[in-house]
Amino acid sequence: MKDSILLSITLLIAFVSVGKPRLGALGFVVYAIWAPQGSVWGFAQTFPHSMVISIGVLVGYLITREKSTLPAYREVVLLWALFFWFVFSSLSAFLPAEAFLRLKEIGKMLLMVLVTLSLSKGEKHIRQLLLAMAVPLGLFAIKASLFSILTGGQYTVEGPDFGFLAGSNAVGLGLSMNLPLLFYLAKTAPSVWGRWFLWGLFFVSYPAVACTFSRGTWIAAGIVTGFLVLKSKNKFLVWTAAAMLVLASPVIIPSLVSQRLAARFDTLHNLDEDQSANIRKWNMENCWRTGAARPLTGAGFNFYSLAAYAVFFPEFLSAHPGVVHSCHSMWLTVWAEHGLPGFVLWVGVLTSVVLSLRQVRKLAKKEEKVRWAVMYADMLLLTLLSYCISGTVQDAAYFDSYYYTVSAAILLKATVLGSLREIKANTSTADEVVIMRRPTFARAGA
């Protein structure tokens, strides 16, 4: 029954996409982030839902008149350059077959990111894109938090087996990035019911974050929450409540959290004695050595294998025989897989987006008609902050929520700069009209 319902929804979205490709693109975002096929167990589990929807979107994109030319901003240029470098590094990959499979997945994702950007325009479309990103993760958080509470926090929250949320670390990353989205979307919601709904999703996300048992996620969520408190209007009340919670924590936390959760938290103070943390250090060393050995192209996507250890880090085979791990850091992932040029391009995209958001925030503060963009810029900056913190100890270099955040930032920049140009043009026209209509007075006695 669930399989039939899911398949029907997929086909309906694909059909609607032909006539309204932007709506289909939003549907693709939901499927890409949520991966609903992971919640069914029949024929719909292996059905290519995202591919079917993307075909409908691309057909609609080719025939629609609603699309616009991609803005020639540096972020768009860098994204294209980054993709072409991915292709180039894959040509000399250590494991070519695995590299091209991964390249195919990431190429599809980047294509749909750019298509969504081309089909979107204005504040309304920005908000719809952000809601398509935030609400599915918020709904997942309800299920995850209920599971965590009912099981006493003894079990790890895992994502669906399909998509980018597979695994507890990926779920934690997605949920921590989602906190600022839900916070600001709730603050700017036009209706009371919508506001309460989004606030509910925001607060219910915290138990799910805790039970991912991902320490990087905990740190990211804690820092982001601190910034959200600083942005709150009622700072005194919020800080007072936070101080009371901290003072009472030695008494209430042991009775609220499971023994496993408390033990995991204690490892933050003793990382040198934690086996998982030590293995990550070994793998980070492996990825650093790999990038240093191949500084131009890297080893390509998914080079991780016993053969790669034998070439780039043979000491690992002696210390951990038969074990294969990834980099456990998005920075080192890009460095090892794509070399220095790929690393520079990837960091360039992130840096450029941050600079653009700061520019948008500064400009929007000065003009009342686009002042709404200040909150959106803050939202996206905190989302990127969470991504950087959590992704430092996770393989998050190709996390699709990040690339849709980049897309939303580019769209925000285009909207604000376009509005400011329009306001300036209208002001100049109005001034010219006033000058032309200025009355002339005859001199007395003439």
C-alpha cells in the first residue's frame, strides 16, 4: 500500500513537472533530502524516483518560458569550474569505475541545483526553496525524536538507506544545518499556524540531534544555537533560562539522558583515549598523504581501498589490517580526491557565498524595501557555519543540502541586487521628471 502511494506521488510530480518545472524541481529537492523510498519495503524502494522526477523537470525546463539565464556571478562560474575539475580528476582516478559512478551521482545533483536556480526568482521562490529543504528534515525529526524518547535514548538515530542522509552522522549534519532554517522561517512565517508548525519542528529537532550520537553534530548545534540566542529579541530571558539550565544540568541531565548518551558525551573530554577518534586521525593522515602524493588531480572519487593504503599510507595496514575508511573530513576529502586545484575551487565556492551573503546583508540594511533579506542572509550564514563545523569531522563535501543552500544564496543575491538596481532606476527617473516639470517664473517687470 505504501509503495503504491509513493509511486503515485512520484509519477504525479513528474507529470506536473512538464507543465510547471519549478514545482517539480522543488519536489526533486524534497526527494533528494528526505529519500522517502527508504521508508518502504516493496517495489517502490528500488524505483528510480528522483530520476523520473528529474526527467519531467528537464522536459518542462526545455519548453517553459519561465526560466531565466543563470546569473554570471562568481559562485555560478566556480560551480561550473568545480564540476569540470571533478570530471578531469576522474579521468586519472585511482579506481576509475568507482570514481565515474560517484561523478554521475554528483553531476546529476549539481545539474538539478543549477536548473532549480534558473527556474527561481524573487523572495517567494527563495522561501519555497528553503521550505522544501527544511520541512522534510523537520518531519523526519519528529519521527526520530519520538523514537529516541520512547526508547530512552539508548539507540542511534539513523537516516534512510538511500540518499545523502544514510547514517547517523549524515542525519546529524542535516538536522544541525536545519536548525537556523527552521528558526528564521518560523520568525518570518506569514500565518500564525505556519509559525507554530515551524517552531514545533525546530524544538523537536533537538532530541533527534542528541541521539545521533555524533559529536561533531553536537558541537555544531550548540554553537549555532548560541548564535540564534544572540539574535533573539528577548536576550535577557533567554540567557537567564540558559544559565538556569546549565546550573541545574548536573542534577537533571543524568535523569533525562540515557547512560549511553552520557558516556558518549564524556568522550568529548577524552578524545585521545577514544578509539573512534584515533582511527579518524589515521584516516585524516591517509587523505593528507594522498593529496600530497597527487597534488594536481588527487586520487579521484572513492579511491578508498586496501590497495590505496598500500600506495599512500602503508603504515595504516600494519596498525589496522583489513580496515578501509574514508577521510572523515570534508576538507581532506576534496584535497585527497581532487588535489590542490579542486580544493581551491571547492573552498572558493564556499568563501564566495559567505562574502556574497555578507554583502547582501550590508546592502539590505540600507534599503527598507529589501530589508527582509537581512534575516535570510543570517539564516544562510548560520546554515553554512553549521555545515563547516560538523563537516570538519564528516565526509560532507558533496552533501546536497549544502549545494541547495549555495543555490538559495545565489538566488538571494540576484534578487536583492536586482531590486536595488530597479529602485535606483526608478529614483533616477523620478528625479528627471521633477526637473523637467520644474516651473519657470518670469522676472518682475518683464
